[in-house]
Amino acid sequence: MKHTIRFKYTMILTGVVAAVILASWIAVNLCLEPYYLQRKKNTLIQAYNELETRMENDGTVTADTKMYLRRVKENYNIEIFLWDSAQKVIYSSGSGEALQSGNNLFDYIFGTNQSVERLEATSKYQINKVYDGNLQAYYMEMFSSYLGGSFSLMRVPLQSIQETVRLVNQLNLYVALGVAAAGILAVWFLTKNMTAPILELSSIAERMASLDFTARYEGNDNREIEILGQSMNHMSKQLEKTILELKTANLELKRDIEQKTKIDEMRREFLSNVSHELKTPIALVQGYAEGLKEGINDDPETMEWYCDVIIDEASKMNTMVKKLLTLNQIEAGREQLSMEHFDLIPVIEGVLNSYRLLLEQKEAKVSLKCPKSLYIWADEYMVEEVIRNYVGNALNHLEGEKKILISVEKQDSRAHIQVRNTGAPIPEGDIERIWDKFYKVDKARTREYGGSGIGLSIVKAVMEAHNCSYGVKNEEDGVSFFCEFDCK
């Protein structure tokens, strides 16, 4: 089972407090009484040594010695009795009861008092723990002798060490419980501040694992956790940068693969379509050429007609191949747009001039409705291709009143061009397919005027390269094609 840092720190503090309480209890119960008795013994021995020095110097109790003995009484609560060699009291700092008790000491000093516990004995003194029945108290007493036959008794009262131990243990328990409670509360709140950044870092790490690198650690001091947070921020930025670079590389690779696939598909389609479209004219050229070679007919007019057919079919093949190459380059993206700001009207007028002879042969009635000038942003050569294909398509399908109406107008920020011709409408099922390469609504008629089914495919490729709209719709008496180019 996993525990939180807060829980662990709380348990550690509780363990430390418990250890301190146990150590204090052991020290008090096992060491306090021996330590207390030793301190009292040291005090008595120190007083004895000083008194022995004074007694040896002059052998009498001088005023200076009495002053010293009074200080000992006041400072250490030691009662001092002095006797001469005749057992006469020559000094006493205790009460009469104490003196009486002191006179009785001769009994246990010489082993006649069994209530005495001997603590230490030397050739000069002995220290005992005794119980004074008169005063009902324990004392530590030192009996000592001096040069000249005098001797002394010094004693100090012993407090009830057992009661002291009980009180100390009780006090330690209360203090320990208070410290433990305060410590637990302190740890609880302090670890909250400590774990908050850790939890924040954990949340950031989880988001990084989910490839979300927007989260940042906001700590700003120099503690270790904040240093770790700043390191994670740096790592997050680097990972985000690296992944973005990988994504970009993957997208570029994907585009390259798609482009290669598209080019391969276009190449296969191009070869298939060219093979299909060139099959008929090549067969015609071959047939008429063989006829000329074998001299099937020596009539000059027939031979000239054979030659005209061969020239016409070769011209159609040449035109078709050129258009296919242009279309293939535009669709493959190899034909780069050369954007220019130019006047559209002269371009349209130039296309109409190039078709003048054909228009006259078809007896077409052409009407151009446009402003004096209208500037657009586009590739001028490709715009001319669009207009040329629209006008050529209208001329090839011209019927009825044989009218071709070309209108140009500015709509918002775009130039709207419409080429309308009278004639048969396009079947609804074919409207969406007329933009496909080599699609022909009426194949017999297309063959008659030399169409290849590529012109409108070129229009589609050019308009999509410019990212502009185009289309076709049936009218009451004919068909109209339109396209738009940006004016700005």
C-alpha cells in the first residue's frame, strides 16, 4: 500500500516523539536517582575537603570558619555538627532535634543502627543514607574525623526521588503529547505546501505523457522542487519543439508521397489517354499514307485529298499533344503562376481577334459587353488560355441564332467573366463530367471539328491553381460558362 508524503512525515514525527518519550522515561526511572545521590555526595565531599583544610590549619573553629559553614548551610542546605575529642559540641548549624539525632549517630556509625545504608566509606569519612525517625525524612550524612581527635557530621535532606520521578514522567508525557499534537499539525500544513508543487509537477508530467506541452510550472524560487519544475518546463519546450518538427517532417513526407503517387497516377493516365486518343488519327494517317504509297488511286484530286487528311490529322495530334503537356504541367504543379496586375479587356479582345476568321466562317454574331478597363491579379498567359478555351468551345457548339455573348463586370473585389452561346444545352448528367480530361458529350461532333476533350480540363486546372471559382449552366437558348479572378 502506497502512502502519501504527508502521511509518511506525520508517522516519522510521531515516531521521533515516541522515541524521545521512551528515552526520557528510561533516563528518569533508571538514571535520575543515582545521579541525584551522586550530586549530593559530591557536595558533601567538597564541603568536607574545605572544612578539613581549615581544621588542620588552626585546629579550632574560627570566626572565618563559622562564616564559611553558614554559607554552606545557606547555599547547599547542609547541616554541620562539630565535636571535639571529648564529644562536646563545638559548632552546630542545625536544630536541637537534629543535634539530638546527631548524638545518636554513634550507634549506627559503629554498626549498631541497622536503618543506615552505607553509600561510601574511607579512612577519613563515611557517607550513609539514613532515615530520621524524629523528622520523618531521609538524609545523606557524612561522618568524618580530623587531626586532634575532633570529628564532624554533615547531612543534607533527600527529597522523595520516587515522587519526583513520577512528577517528571507525568510532565514529560504532557509535554510530549503537546509537542506531538503541535508537530503533527505543523507537519500537516507544512507538507501541504511541500506536496502542492509535487502534485503540480505530477499533473504536468501526465499532460506531457498525453502529448500536451502547454502546461508550465509556475514556481520561481531556488528550492530543489522549483529547479526540477524549471527543468521540466525546459524539457516540455524541447519535446514540443521536437514533436512539431517531426510532425512537420511527417507532413512534408506525406505530401511528397502523395505528390509522387499523384504524379505516377497522372503519368499512367496521361499515357493511357494519349494512347487512346492518338490511336484513331494514327490509324487514319497510316491508312491514307499506305494508300498513297500503293497508288490505290492515281487521280490527282484524290491524292491531294489524301494528303489533306494526313496533314489535318497530324495537326490535330500536334494540338492535342501540346494541350496535354500544358495540362499535365499545370496539374503537376510544375507550371508556376506568374502573378501580374494587368488589364483584362485587351486580353479578351486579343482572343476574339485571333478567332475572327473562324467566327466569320461560322457567321457568328459576337457581342462583347465590358468596361473600358478592368485590372486583375493573375497569370496573364493562363487567363488567355481560359478565355481562348471558352470562346473556342462556344464557337464549336454554336447553333440557332449563332450568337456569342461575352460579358465582363466587376462584382465586389472580383472580375466576373461570362461566355454564352446559343445552341443545344448540356445534358444534366454530363454537366459535372465535362471538366474531365477527354470527356466528350457528342464524340462524333467532337471528331468533326477536331476537339480533343482537353480544353475544359485546362480551364479547370488553371482556375484551381488560381483558387478562383468557375462553372457552367444551361440557359433557355444555349449554354453559358463563367469564371472569376481577383481584382486586388
